[in-house]
Amino acid sequence: MSTILNIENLSGLLLTSSVLFGAAAPSAKAIEMVDIHHPQPNDIVTDPVEVCGVGTGRHGEVTMQLLDDDETELSQDFFRVGGVGIWRNFCVTLPLSSVPETAQGELVVSTGTGPDGGPDAIIPVVFGEAIMDDYDGFRAHTVREGETLYSIAQEYYENPDDYQRIIDANPQRIDDIEDLDVGESLRVPLPRDYMR
């Protein structure tokens, strides 16, 4: 399931997070159900995955499912939010059933009232543990003149062949591994024992 969030696919829903969803499609019916504040698209998430936002719903229930890029279900659960017209903050944790096979995946959120009965939102995420076993966080690295993914991997991992970790952590930013934009900020994933 590699669907990227498309506002036109949300015609039955008005979501208000400008960072996440922007403005609603002109055909939206303005039925506000759930607004996910975390994770944002392409955030790096760890196990357990924390999902926070505010929501309401016909039955006050939201289904959340985590999938990797191979559509393997890693977690699914139902959570209570506010009933119709009553908004309630929520912050839930979704433990992963296993280490994802792929770094890219999706958080699928559904109140049962999405367009054509489908999900209300599909949020692309990056699984930190799929990038490296001992993932702890990332450093924001500003690309300097003459740098390549190989040289950045050499600087942080002492192995230029580990450049794929940087690609996996930046799915929306790296189009060409040979051509990085000077001044661009890349997330460089780091292990727990990183000491520099």
C-alpha cells in the first residue's frame, strides 16, 4: 500500500493541521473527525510508535494501523476519541509486532467515515529500527560544497557503503544520490553508542 496522502482523496473530511494536510479540497464536506499532530509525514518513528492528535467521531472510535511498504501489518488497534461534536485530545502508543522489513511505511487512520468508506488519512512514516538495529535518533546535517552521500556516510559511520541509511531517513529529500544540493539539511540516523 504505497498511497501518498492526497488532499483530493479526502473529500469527506476536513483536517486542520496546515503542516500535515494543508487546506481541504474544494469538494470537502467539512466533516471534521480527526487531526493527527504526530507523526507528521515522513517523520522517523520508533517502537512503540506514538500517535497524538485530537478527534471526534460518530462512535468516538478510531482505528490505527501501521504497515510497512510491503503492506505487512505491524500494528493495529482501536482507540476512543470524542463522540459526535465532542473533540478530545489523544496520545496512543502502537507497539510494533516485529522490526519492519522496509524503512518506509504508513500510518493508516480511519473513523469509518472516510471517503468511500476508506481511511480518513494515510500518513507516510519512516521506521528508525528498519534503518539500523540500534537507532537512537538523527543529526541534522547541512550539505557542504563537494559532499556526497558516500562522504557523509564516511564521516558519520566510518563506512561510505552505509549511505543507504541516509537515503532511507530522507525519502522526500534525496532524488539523485550523486547530486546533493549545497545547504540542504539531511537527517543522518545515528546509533545509541554514537559519541561524536
